Amino acid sequence: MKISCDIVRDLLPLYKDNVCSDASKDMVEDHLSGCENCRAYYEKMSAELPEITSGGEDAKQIERDRDLFERLARKLTFRQVMTAGAAALILLALYAALTSSAPFMVLAREWVAEAVPVLDKRISVDDVEVQDVYRLEDGSIYCSFNVNTYISSFDRQYVVEDKSSPEVDVSASGGNTNGISLQRYWSDFPKAEGYSSSFYFLVPEELTYYREDPVTAEHRLVRRTSDGVYFVGKGGEILPLYEEGDPISDAPGDIEELVRENRSAHETKESEGWMPSVDYSENYCYVLSFNEKE
């Protein structure tokens, strides 16, 4: 029986390894004896494979290629480490810039916030309504106000000077201040109808704070009377809650009692280590109600 060359070549690996049946073996041998092409194919398949050596020019090229890839790997690893280190330094610098209380950093943050309004999350003065203003028995000024928007947190306190028009003293830091600002949520929720928060800001008769000397950069203690009480809003706008010379009534008994209770709670936290102890009596912004429906 005559079989095709394709079938024989399919059987040749089995024939070569001597794992085919006797009938298949006889059929393959009978075909090879009369087919020169299949016989040459079988001889080529049966030839020994060339020995692979590591010498010669090919080996040198392989070695050069390996060295190249190793250098590239080292370079990429070094670049990644340097990039990660630079990113960490940038983040550290940004954190320091955002949290530093140094006057020049405070001033820089103010400039950035006013130059890029989207970064300025201070409550707008348009959302603030002045409520009650009283003088307490110790001479302090009590100013209550409503904020008709969502509150995220206290932003910071300022020392505001009234030089024909109020402006922030950026060289001042710490201690008693006469300016306050509050911050909105970063997610910038829309103003909610029917929601507001109430606060009162307590300013002593005498402000006591530190001011940086422009020459020596040393901080010196400053004591002076306040020109008023102010809310510092988005874009650096200043809303007077009270200004020196405005008519003011003595605080009623319930307000005096409220302030005594809050001061006592504040002093307790200070003595328990919740707040740093200082050599002056801090003023503070107290919450009357927080984002409650009217």
C-alpha cells in the first residue's frame, strides 16, 4: 500500500525513538527505501545537534548586552529613588509652609490665598451677621455673630490695626488677638438654607501678643489696647464686629455667667495639658450653636 510523504514524516519521530508498532515501522522503512526526499529528511532529523559553546564573539556580545541591561537597571533604580526623595522633600516643604506660624510664612499664605481664590476657604464676610456686642465687667469686649453657611474649622486669629481702614498686622503672632476667621469645607458644600452657626469672640481690653522685629527677627512681647473686634474673611476682607467709639452696653448677667463658665472650662483644659500654658490670658472664639437649624 502506497502512503503519502506527509504521513511518513508524521511517523518519523516515533520511528526514530523506536516507539511505533512493527506494522508502522515496516511501512516507514518500505517508504524510505523508495523515497529520496523522505530519506534525506530523516537523515537531517537524525543528525546530532551542534554543541553550544560559551566562547567566541557571540559570547562577548551576550556579556556586553548583559552589562548594558544591568547598568540600565541601576540607573532606573537610582532615578526612582531620587524622584521619591524629591517628592518627599516637596511634601515636607509644603507641610511646613502650610503649618508654620512664622510671620513671613503667614504673609505668604495670605498672598497665595488672595491670588488664587479657590485656595482661600475662609468664610466670606457676606455670610457673617453681627449680633450682640457687650462690655464685660473686666473690660473685655463680647461680640456674638452668626455664620450663614457650613463651617469646617477655625482658620486662625489675627491682630488687626485700624489705620484709617482696618488691616492685618502680619508681623504679629500668638497671644490675644482682635481678629478671627473661620473656614468652609474643602468640598465647598453649597450654602444650606435654614442653617447657621453662632459664635462669640472675646477680646480683652489690652491685647498681648508677639511681634517679629524686622531687623533682628526676634519676637518681642507687645501690649496695647485694641482698636476694635474684626472678622477677616475670604480675600482678606475685614468686617468690623465692633470698633472703638461705637456705642456699647454693659453685659447682662446671663452673658457674664456664660463667659465665666467658658473661661473656667478653658482654664481647666489648659491646666490638664490640653492646651499650652502661656504667660498671658488668651482670648478665644466660643461656639454658641454649630450648624443648627434656625
